[in-house]
Amino acid sequence: MELQECFMNTFVVIGKEGSTRDGAGFIEKLWEAANGHFDEVSHLAKKDNRGRVIGVWGLMSDFSREFHPWAEDFTQGLYLAGVECGSDATAPPGWSKWTVPSFDYLFVQSTGPETFAEMIRELETRAISLAGAVQEFHCPETGNLYLFAPIRRL
């Protein structure tokens, strides 16, 4: 597995929030809600110089909202399906705003549902511990999905 390293400053995502307590399929339902009502937050989204959204994120956090990895072998936690926004953006009613702290990350392009488990095994092989929850980045330009594993909180 080819892991790449990067640093990311604190960033903000506004999206639809849910948890594993909401039952099976809750992540898909969050994405349906976020995409179906994107017009409510599109004006808040960060955009490139051509007016295209720069970041669509599936964020995860433990229930403390401190961005620790999901509990119970990555099966219990919170999820936010949303779009990257400016730090001064205010979430409209029915939406949530999360501010992700600065981290050093190792990231990889996802090749399917097995990528997460493969990434965790690779980190364990390298004796690297997670410093936070793994985040999903959906690149609007390419359509690719990347997994970002925080290895150092700054």
C-alpha cells in the first residue's frame, strides 16, 4: 500500500450529522440528505478559481467530538457528510459545523471497501498509531475517494 504524507491546517466542514446509533445505512442516508439539500450550503462551500467546490468530506469522530477514532474496533461513532467551508461560515438550521484540528496525515486513494482495513493493518505493521479518526475526502475534480489517517495532532 502506497501511503503518502501531508499536513493539513485546521479546516471546517458543514454537513449532515449522524451516528452509528442511527442504525444500518445511516451514512448513505446522510449523503442523500446532504446532496439532496446542497443548495442550502452551496454558497458557503470553498471553491477554486473556476468556481468548483474544493472539498467534500466524510468526517468521523468518537462520541466526545474530539476526533478520536471510532470506538469498539471502529464500529461506534459520529459521521458528518459535508462540504469544506470557510472558518467563519455558520451552519444553517438542520446542518452541523465541525472544525477539524491540524494533523499530519498519511493518506491513500481508496480502491474499495477493503481499503480502510488494509490501511489500518499497514499502520500497525509500521508501528504507527492513529492520532485521531480516519477521514474520507471525496475529490470533486477527479471523483476519487481518499482516506486520511491522522498520525500526529498539532
